Amino acid sequence: MNNLADFQTAQQGQTTTEAALQLFDRLDPLDPEFMIGRWQGSGFHTNHQMDGLLEAFNWYGKEFISAEHVHPLLFSDGNNIFKVDPNPIVMNIGLSLPIPKNEAIKPFYIAMSKMLKTEESKARIRMMEYRGKVSATMIYDYLPINDVFRRVDNNTVLGLMDFKGMPQPFFFVLNRKERSLT
């Protein structure tokens, strides 16, 4: 099996959770040092309730400063990239209600995201076992969420969000933009 070809095929369209998990399981684990830098995110759609949600909010990606300092949510207003606090109340409300995912409402989402701006780290990264492999995993400070990462290539990772209480994992892609921020 060609993992890169399978990844590219799945990323171009929509796949199933089962197929995404099979691909995820075949990908190599990586360590926290590999993740240091700024990463631009995109969707990896599996018919999950969150598919398209981050894009609707103009999600940019994630930033890993060190093992102890991670900015798990970066958003863009079209001109600037800013860090957002993954507020547990807002996240839980957002995931329990149907949220429109279209361009017309994007300015509202951007304005709402700006109200949650922060400069503080809101996560950390550790090596953890998930589905039989030990790999870099981002742990949110105040949410029951672990984002597990597997290497697609030297500048691309497939992420899996394991959110306690959510029956199926949510997948996303990160592409490296800056290797080091120091």
C-alpha cells in the first residue's frame, strides 16, 4: 500500500471514518520535536459532524513553541493570524448545536473568534499511545481533547482529534509553514 497516494486520494474528496482510521494506523508516528513550528490546517472529511466547521471559522492551524507551550487554535481574519482560547463553554455549546458552515456567515465567526483571542499557551505536547502506536499528542489544558499526529511526509501530518464523549474521531491535516519559531 502507498500511504502517500492513499492520503492524497482521501484528502481530495470525502472518505469514511473507517478508511481514515486504516490510513492513520499505517502512518508512522512522530515525536514532539518534529511538530515544533507553525502549521497550516485543512479538513480531512469523513462525514463527521465537525467537517467544514473549522474552515467556516477561518481556522488557520496550530503553533508548537515547545513541549510545554502550544497554541492549539490559530485563526485568520484575512490579514492577520491570531491565537484563540479553546474555551470549554464555547466549544461545548458549539458542538451541541447545528452550526451553519457557509461563506455568508464567516464574518460573524471571525468576529466571534477574535473575542476569544489570547497570547497564552493553551496546550502541551507529549508522547502517548493511541491505537497501538506511541506518537506525538497535543493535550488541551482545559478540554478533554487529545490531538494525535502521524507523519504523512516531512511537512505534512494527519491529525486525529479524540474528544471525550464524541463517538467518532475528527480528522484534519497540518502542513508545515515554519519549522522553528526561535
